[in-house]
Amino acid sequence: MRNLLFKAAFDGSKFHGWQQQENAVTVQGEIKKAWYRLTGEEPNIIGCSRTDAGVHAKEYFFNVRTESTIPCESFPVALASAKLPGEISIISCKEVDYDFNARFDSVKKEYTYYFENTKISSPFNYKRAMHHKYPMDVELMDRAAQHFVGEHDFSAFCAAGTEVLSKVRTIYYANVQRQGDFVVFTVCGNGFLYNMVRIMAGTLLYVNNGKISANSIPEIIASKDRTTAGITAIPDGLYLNKVFFSGDENES
């Protein structure tokens, strides 16, 4: 039996997130259907992360232990031919150690959040960015984002009722940049709480709009109170951008 690691990408607009659910169309569920059509196996697909409904991934990894003898280089095209939806692409496949686990062996993740900063939203950005028609002060938002960096208890930046043993996470870098018509928030950490990046993005939007001071972010973090932070930005603008595993050339 082989353990195969797949790199994928998907447009999450029509999916109810990654995780398979009854009576809902999910990314994992669609890959499992295509896998069964291709190999006849009922696979245990281990994803590197859960994503919310409507969230996208430019880079996503999952591993599968399989008896299939299909060569790694043939799997991406073979899965596409097995009626994998066009919104999901399998980019590559390679064999890894049998004990490798895409979820537990990832050491950090990078997310990007896109604000479309134009007077009129383009239809080609529908469900792919959050539209904001008013001016955006990128330098101010970037200064605010720097306060996220470090090890903190991010209770103020997760959905109410989130039940995890610890809400302490480490953020390695965070920044806000303008890219043409878009203002892009990028953040990398060793892990993220439920809705954490979307709340960070919503808080930076509040900073831009003068509802929260850029220098108040440390106080919001210290409060551990969700009501002190900004809105939960819509899922449309959120992308899992990069996933890092121990030993990767770009892990450091």
C-alpha cells in the first residue's frame, strides 16, 4: 500500500467547505466520488486544513493511502477524467512515507484575503473578493496588521463558541499591500482558529474605516473578547495560499 500526497487548488464558491458532510456539496466529498469512480476504493482522504463554505485554496494538500497502482504522474489527469468538478484541480501527486499525515505534518499556513477596492465591482471578481468601494489606507492597515505578529491568545479573533483546548497561536508575519484594484491582507501562522483570518480582515477594515484605532489591536488581543474586534469578513475573499511542511525548502 502506498501513501500519496496530492497538491490541489479549488474555487470554493459553490462548496460547503472542505470537510465532507451529509446533504452538502464539499470539496472532499467530490474528490472521494471521483476517486471511487477511478479506483473502486472508498478512500480515507486526509486534508491539510478545514476550510469554511465559500473559501478558496490556491494551494491545498491531502494524502490518501491506496492499493491503486496508477502512477503518481498519471493521477492528476486521471482524477480530472473521473468527473472531478472543474472548480477543483489536482496539480501534482507524489509518494510519501506511510506515516505522513497532511494535517498533522503541516507546520504553518499562509492565508490571503482580497478586498476589491473599486467603485464598481467586476463580475469576474464575484464570489472571489470582498468589494469595498471607499478609499483604503494600505499603510494604516499594514501598521495595524503588524500587531498580530507573535504568540498570542487569539480568543478575540475567533467565532463565539469555538471549543478548542488552547486559543494561543503564533503569527510569523502579517502585511497589507495594494495589488492593482485589490488590497491584499496576507498572514502566516502555525495554526488558525475558526474564522480567525476573516475576523482579522474585518478588524483591519474597521481600522481603515476609523471604527478601531490601529494601535488598539494589542488591547483587543489582550481583552480576549470577540465583541471588541471587527466584523467577520465574508468568505469570498479568503484563500488558503500556501502550506508548509517540515523539511520544505521554503519552510523557514
